[in-house]
Amino acid sequence: MTDQELDRRCMDRLRAGDPKALEELYDRHTPLLYGMVLRIVGRAPDAEEVLQDAWIKVWRSAETWDPERGSVVAWLLTLARSRAIDRLRSAASRSRAEGASGGEETMAAAPEPAASAAHRELHERVVSALGELGSKQREVLELAYFAGLSQSEIASRVGAPLGTVKSWTRQGLMRLRALVPREEPA
Amino acid sequence: MTAHREEYLDLCAAVLAGSVDEADRLELERHLAGGCPACERALAEMSHGIESLAAAAPPRMPSPRVRERVLSVVRAEAEAAGGRARPASAAARRVIELPSRPRRAWPEWALAVAAAILAVATFAYWRQASVLDGQLRGARERIAQVARELAEERAWAAVPASPGARVADLAPLPSGVTLPRVRAIYDPGSRRAIIAFDGLVTPPGADFELWAVLPDGPRSLGVVRADPSGHAEVRVPDAGEPALLSAFAVSLEHEGGSTNPRKPGGPVVLAGTLKS
């Protein structure tokens, strides 16, 4: 059974009110979610609060997941990222966010040994794939996803025309998809 | 639907990356409202890219306490709700066959009338079933909401009763204004804190603001306003790490509170260290 099938079965059980299903999803996906949230908010105590809120939201709104609109992982990432970006945009985090410009130092940090081999391998493949993108494409993707900047803000940050930033974003995502193929639903 | 253009694919990418400008988002929504196979295909393809992008951050594990806290909330709510809606069992949907009856011949007009009555009755039944279904769904949601609130209240009630609870009675500092009596109770297990204010009289044009004191400086817990009897209770779902949280303080601010959530703008008028 693929990871996606395992996830979908967990979501069925979650919708039926089975707490064990959340436990399984938590154990399988927390390294990815927490790594992403920590990269965005920058501080472990803030990241842990965001992660905790996100998982409780997953439990309380399992019925809003629509299998037609994307994978379980994509849904989990969306829930966690939106909370992380909200936290980043709060007044307390604003100054740090602008100074960090997407947190290059966190990007360079080594994966934690406690994360599974699969998560570490995926991270290494993605870092290697990002290395194959042009530096501007990479910067645009990171500013969008991890710093929560809008396309207009990114254009002014990197000093490029808005239209160019938009096409860099698309080209970057398409290239990432090609360089890091993911399992398809069975 | 507006005709498809290459630029819409760029907007799809911006939406997925969470960076679309508002005007572009509205334009893309209008375009997608009638369906656009090219954009829908691009959204599906690029969503894989987004999942990969998230993995650019090194995978990390949070403190085991996060898992404990999440699962304790989830288990409490599941227990209180007694399980959410489940699919009907096969037994409940069993069909019982009725014995056949001898047929009578009916004139055509009678069959037409019967068909019309059946159609009206079916429609009425369908409408009634829809209304009942909506009411049932609403009732289930209300029950689940009440169960969540009950679990939440139980969790707060456990704070002062916790064996490891730490207490701080905030002592007044020279200020020249009438100060409230303030007691803070913090449960290191759940990291929840309850701060109770009595005799809280806010001077005109000012506000009292509550702060958690941490090694990297104070963190605002918000402006405190009393009910007509001068009582206020502040509940903080996560007041901070037990090893880091040392004290609570109250400052006197201009109305609306300090503009900096990490630094009081006015004088600190009450402070107290947490004691076991």
C-alpha cells in the first residue's frame, strides 16, 4: 500500500472519529510539517504552538478534506503553513521575518536524526533539485512559500518585473515537479 | 468563463505558492468559475512541486510534549463526543420483501391521477427528508461543539488542581494608581495559565496589560479589562516552557496597550515570581 493510500484510509477513520488515525498521521507527517513551520516562524516555541494548533484543526475539520482537490499531505501542509504565515505576520514576528528573508541559515541546517530516513532522503533530493534551479527562481520560490511575501512584494525585493517573478514561480514549481517525482495515487 | 491565456498558469503557480496578489486571485477565480482544463491540469501538476518545496526545510521533530498535548485534546474530544457520525451499518439498511398481492385492472385516468399524486408525495417527502437531514446535521454539529467546549472547560478546571501547579501573587510596585489584586496559576504539564484580577479599576485613557516574563524578555498576553464588578480572568492556552517562564507582570499603558508585544510601553505596576 502506498503512503497516499495509507493517508486516505487514515482520513476515512479520522472522519469517523478515530483518534488513532490522527496519531498515525501525526507520526508520519510531523517531521515534514514541523520542519516547514519552523523554517517559517524561526523559533521552536512558536513553531510548536503553530504545529499543535494545526494538528488540532486537522482533527476538528477532517470532513473538509476533499480527495478531489489534492493529497492528504497537501491539505496538511496548507493548514499548517497558513497558521505559520499568520504567526509570521503578527507584529511580534514581523521584524525577524524581514531580517531573515526566508531563513537561509535554517535552510542550511542539517536534518534532525530523529526524522525518518524517508523524510531525510526527500529533503536531500529537494535541496539538490533546488540547487539545479536558477538562483532567482529559487529565491522567488523561497520568499513566496517560506517568507509569505506576495508576488508584488517579491518583485520589489528581488528587483525584477512582476511578470518575470510570476513566470519564475511557475517555471520553478514545474521544474521541481520534474526533478522530484512523487508517487502517484494507485 | 474568460478564455484561457498563458498568464493564468502563472497565477495558478502563485496561488499554490501562497503568494498571489488579491487582484490576481479574483481574476483567476473568475476564470476558473466555468472550468478550465488547462489551468486545472497545471494546478494538479504544480501542487507536487509545492509538496517538494515544503521539504526544502530540514525535517524536524518537535518536543514530545506537542504530541502529548495534541493527542490529549483529541482523545478528550473523541471521548466526550462518543465518536462522530459513522456510516450506517449494513444491517440497518436491510430490505424486507413483502408478499405479492393479486393485481386489479385500473382505468388509464386512474393510473395518471395516481402517478400525479405519487409525484407530488415524492417531492414533498424529498423536501421533508432534506429539511430533516439538515436539522440532524445541525444537531450533530451542535453536540460536537458542546463536547469540545466541555472538554476545554475540563482542561481549564484541571489547571489549579494540577499537582505541579505554580502560583504567583503579583505584588504592587509604586505607581500612584489603585491597583488590582492579581493571582496567576500556571500548570507546567499543560502550559496553561489562569490569571485572576479582582478590584480592577482602569484609569481613564489607560489600560492594564498582562505580560509573561521569559529569558528573552517579556511577552504580551494582552490588555485586561474587568467586568462591572471589577473582576477579570485571563486564560492563556500556552504561557510558555516551564523551564523558561519565571514570572508574570502587569504594566499600565495608554488605552489599547503597548505598541510592542515584546516590551511594555508604560511602567510595570505589578509583578510576581512563580512559586511551586
